[in-house]
Amino acid sequence: MITFNAINVPLPELDKAKVSQWIEDVAHSYGKRIDLVNYIFVDDEEILRINRQFIGHDYYTDHIGFDNSQGSVLIGDTYISLDTVRTNAELFGTSYDEELHRVIIHSLLHLCGLEDTTVEERQKLEDEDNIAVAML
């Protein structure tokens, strides 16, 4: 099951059925099955609070994920700051919807086991983001 919820912001306009199928298709392409993946859309102040409380970082970010997956079964919560998504869309010269989809799938790829702590990992994950976004 994939859920979409919001705290302190309106739920973004998404074709939930289409986006959910896309998320499932991407997960399957990595040999994963979704049990429960929750997307929680928030504002910058909420993402900052979560970042401080759970990660120990004192800055804004576009998403924070909590992975409870077990083997090939995906279970996790992803908090996405719609404020930062909007700012990044302007910064990167892309549409808000494209940037939102990129963050949604980027967080799923983390649940699938991809990391971005090194330069090489970041490049690989960016390449995989692009492939996954093209699947939508």
C-alpha cells in the first residue's frame, strides 16, 4: 500500500493511481515489493523540526526518509517539504511537478537500497532518478 498525507500543507495534486502504479513499477524493477510506503508532505518548518529531532541536522532539506524495509519488502515513511521542492524547481529550472516526482522517486530508490553518500553514489542515484522519472 502507498499512502499520501499532508501536515501543515494542502495535499499536492497528484494522480494518485498513476503515481502509485509508477512507484510500484520502479520498486519491482529493483526486485522489491511494497508493503507500506507513506509519503507525508510538509512545509519547511516541519521538515526542519524532523531533521533536528531525528537526524540531528539543523537545516532544511527536500525529504527525509525512515526505512523499515525487510529484505525485498519495502516499508517506510518519507517526509517531503513542498516548500523546498518549489524552491529547488526554481533553482534547477524545472517544473514543480517534475521536481516533486523526482523527490518522490528519489526517496523510493533509497528504500530500494541506493545511497548517495559518495560522489560516485550520488552520480549513480542521479542516473537512476532520471531513468525512473522517465518511466512515469
